[in-house]
Amino acid sequence: MMYGMEEEPIKQFRTTLKTVIKNLSELENIDVAKLNETVEDAYAGYNFDGEDEVILHDTWPDITQDGQYQLNSKVDHENAYEFTLYITVNCGKATITNVL
């Protein structure tokens, strides 16, 4: 412990939209049962006008079958940007191939 010096609080920086896109783009081989939770985690630290709850639009369809899907996600704010996630599912594992 250092005497005579005040400890500064740890600064917590806000996550940017660019970071959210990067986080989403890096999701590979995610168990489809955990995909919703993993996508929500990719938004950690991001908020839009004080809102940070993530909604996975229109209740994501069942994506347990192999194939390609387009699913939407956004922060629960009427003016927040909505992402289209291009997802490939193979053998119960999901990979995000593009984020628009």
C-alpha cells in the first residue's frame, strides 16, 4: 500500500457501437442454445440514451436446424440502430458471418 497517495477510482469507459459490431462479428462456434445470451453479452457496456437492455427482435426463430439465418438485435430504444446478424448454423453451433 502506498501511503500519502489517494487511490483514483477505476475509470470505466463506455463501449462504442464499433466495439459492439466487433464483438458480434467475432462470435464463432457458439452453442445455439446459448446464442441469445452470447449476443446480449456482446453489447456489454453499451447503451443508447441511457438504455442498455438488448432486445432480440420479434422473438428469434428456432435455429436448431443447420442453415443460414438473418436475425435482428438492438438496444431497447426506438432510435437505436438495429443490426441484422447473418448466422450460419452447423451441427448445433452458430457463427455470425456478417453484421449489418
